[in-house]
Amino acid sequence: MAEANYPTLGGIDAGYKYEFRPDGVYLTIYPSEDELLFELSDMRQILRDYGVLDYDVALLARTVREASGQPQKIAAPVEVTEEQIEKLSQPSAPLVSDELEEYAAIVVEVSRDKMRASVKFDTKRGSKLPDFQMVMDALKEKGIVYGIDEEAIEQGVKGYSIFVAAEGDPAVPGENAYIDRKFNLGVKGRPVMDEYDRVDYKNLNLFVLVKANDTLAIRIPQTKGTPGKDVYGEIVPAQNGRPIPMPNGKNTIVLGENQLIAAIAGQIVDTGTKISVDPQLLIKSSVGVKTGNIEFDGGVTINGDVKPGFSVKATGDVEIKGSVNGGEVEGRNVIIGGGVTGANRCKVQAQLDVRVAFAENAVIEAGKDIYVADVALHSTLRAGKRIIVEGKHGQIMGGMAVCGEELQAKIIGNEAYVITRVSVGVDPNLQREYHNVCKSYKEGKKKLLHITQTLNTLSKIDMSKIPQERLNQLNALTRSQFPIAGQLKRDEKRILELEALLGDMKHGRVRVDDTLYPGVRLSINSIVKSIQEEYKHCTMLLEDGQIVLGAY
């Protein structure tokens, strides 16, 4: 027996030591700066010679490779004979020769997709591990020629039970085509914030709007795949990306092959597969705190009302099936199924016609005609051509009604002789534009005169003595007179045009189907007449510079 109470084999001088302890077989490999005097197969042969057949091969290989100098348990306890004990007790027993040991079989396994080749050693035939070249030959025999990992093989032959010896390059599929939308429907319903981060709850972004020729989406085309190669060196085809059709819906145009633009102005309607532009905006409820203000480049239909303090502005026709109470409405044609009321805070404007059921304390302006189905009470009506109030009551009472050609009503004024102002024969829109252009012309003349006087005064000064900064200001002042002079010429031309248009308006008249009451102040082509008595079923018109009564 050795100094310990259990048999040992080898020692520090031998570079290794086996210890057959009661709890198992231990191996110690001592560190050395010299090359190993033995191989893994030496250690395995010793174990077989002494009846140790069940042990951890991987752990044995790691112990030999690491050479830590610490005992490592590699097998369960085994019984040894007296003869073996005597042989083991002899110091520095020589290593057993492995000349007759057989090599383990090399098993090459290839994955189903042919992209990985693994190697494992079958020790049933022999326990000696094959070397690097033997593994390479086995791979070649198997037809493995691509993606061979020589470093992994070099490590594997040192004792790994299984390792990956070769890997192919997988094919890389192409990217699918996709649609890059240039709008975000996710912002719908979020109130707009101003530059001071204050929230405008009357602008709720309920609709994503676009103008004509705005880009709606870009199609990013599919790409081709990159072929791969398996461990047999065969090309693995790659799948190309899938195409996607352009999502062009109604009122859109495809530019080139991949750009989608809006053909008209309107709101975006995105179904997922189609992107369309709808020129007609439908509000299924009233316009109020739930919708905020509506501003749309197209037509608008509102199934409810327009609540106080809210507005609807559109470039197309506006149809409101309810009423307008203290709100504002602008459109090409405006049709309001209910009334228009609002303590003079309600305003309706149309480029062409306005049609309402009734008006009370409201302002209604139309480029052409105003139609009131019932009554207009204490309201301001301005129409470029006609005002027609001929419904159930057909009454204009209080306020002011101004139109360019003709006013028709059943009743104007009332029995209480409430002051009602009626003016025909002058287009209020032209008249307003005339006043604005005249005002602009007057201000421009005044500004140009001031510049001219300043330049005349400065022309008497020696320019060489003026500082450069002052000289720059003088040059800027000189240049500023030219655009002002150009605007004055345009204003002067427009004034002459408006005067001619206003001068041609000589056929204004007022038609009353029922009663024209006293208290009405009538103006026809700037000729004024205060009505002092009741007139029935009559027409008021201008003859020889006088307002006269004519047949209805």
C-alpha cells in the first residue's frame, strides 16, 4: 500500500496519479511546462487494465487537458484484486502500451437540411480517439466539402463526445414589399396644441385631411434573396420577397410605379388594402365638444346641429340637417334644414347660395341668393343677387336685408312698425369690396407720398457723409416704393371696374306678396324711401330717379 490507505498508480514524477478510493476512482494530472508524456488514450488504457469500464470520457479528457494538479473523480468505486493491489503499490508504475489499442469509430451525422455535419466517436470498437486527419478523411468520404471548421475538429479530437465539424451558409430570403404610409391615422381625436403647449379642444383632429397632389404612400419594392450553400457544397436557392399591390383607391393617382398621391382634396379613408380620398365629409352627430371645429377642403354633411361657439368651414357645399345656434358656417353653398339663431353671434357665409328654414338674430351672407323658408327676425341678410322669403309666413321683420337685384317676401315689417331696413339694387359684396379697395388705395397713396418726401429731403444731403448703416436703410426705403406703386395701379384699375359694375345695377326691386308695413326704410339704387302706410300685394321699383309703387 502507498502512504494513503487506498491503492494508487503513478505520482508527481510520472505526471499523473490514479487513486482507487473507497468512494470512487480519482485522477490527478500534474502541470508541466514540457509536452505531455502521454495521451488521453494512455489514461483510458490504464482504466481498462484495472477493470474501470464505466467512466465519464469527457470529464477524463478535460482533466488531462487542464492539468490542474487537483484530483478529479472520474468513476464510481471499483474492486481490485490482491495482484492488482500489489502492482498498483509499486511506485511510478509504467504506463501501459497502447500499440494494440483500436481507434474509436468516427460517425458523421448530417442534419436534414444538409446545413450541419456533426462528428461523434463510437468507443464500442475501440477507445483510442481518432486524430485530426482521420476526422478530415471521414468528412471527405462522406462528401462533406464546405463549411468545415478545422478549429472545432482540433478541439473535438481532444476528447469531446460529439461536436459540429462543418456548417453551411443558409439562404437569406428577400424582404417583402411594403407600403410606407405618409399619414398617421393614430393622431385622430387628439386635440391640437399651440406653440405654448396649450390644448385647443375645438380642434380635435377627427379627420386626416390632404390636398390635391399630396403624397399618400410610397411602395417599397421586394428584394431578391441571397442563395446559400450546404455542407456538400451544393447551392441552396433563396426565396425572393413577396410583392404587394398598390393600395390605390378612389380619387388617388399612381405616379411612376411606387408613389400614390391624392387626386383631389379631402379626407383620407384607409381600409388597409385601399387608400382613398373622400371629398365629402360626413359628421353623424352634431358639431360641438365631441367633434371640435370642422375645417375641410371639400363638402361637409352634418346630421346634427352646430353648437354655440363652434364653426364649420369648407371649400365645398355644406349641408346641416339640424340648426345653427351661435356658431359659424362657411361653404360654397350652405343648406341648413333647421333655423339659424344666435344673438348676432351666428354667421353663415356662402360663395353662392344659402338656404335656411328661418333666421333670428343672425348674419347671413351669400354671393348669389338667400332663401328663407319661414321668417327672418332681427337678422342681417346680404345677397349678391336675390333674397327670397316666401315660406309659411315669409316675413322679414327688424334687422337689415340687402341684395343686388331683387327681394321677395310675403311680409316686410310688422304691425308694431318695427324698423326694418331693406336695400336693393346694389350688390353688398361688390360694395364692400369697393370700400376695401378704396381704403387700400388711400393708405397706399399716403405711404408712397411719405416715402417720396423723405427721399426728396435726403437727396439734398451729401451721401459720402452718411454712415453705411443709414445708407442701407435709405436704399431699402428707395426699393420699397416700387411694390407700393404697383399695388396702387392695381387698386386704381379695380376701383374703375367696381364703379362700372355698381353703375350698371339699375334694376333693383322689392316684391311683397302680402303686406309692406310702415317702419320699413327702403333703398333702391341708393334712393331712399321711408314707408309711411301699408301696401298690399305690391312691387317697389325705381322710375325716373323715384321709388314708385307697381303691380305685383
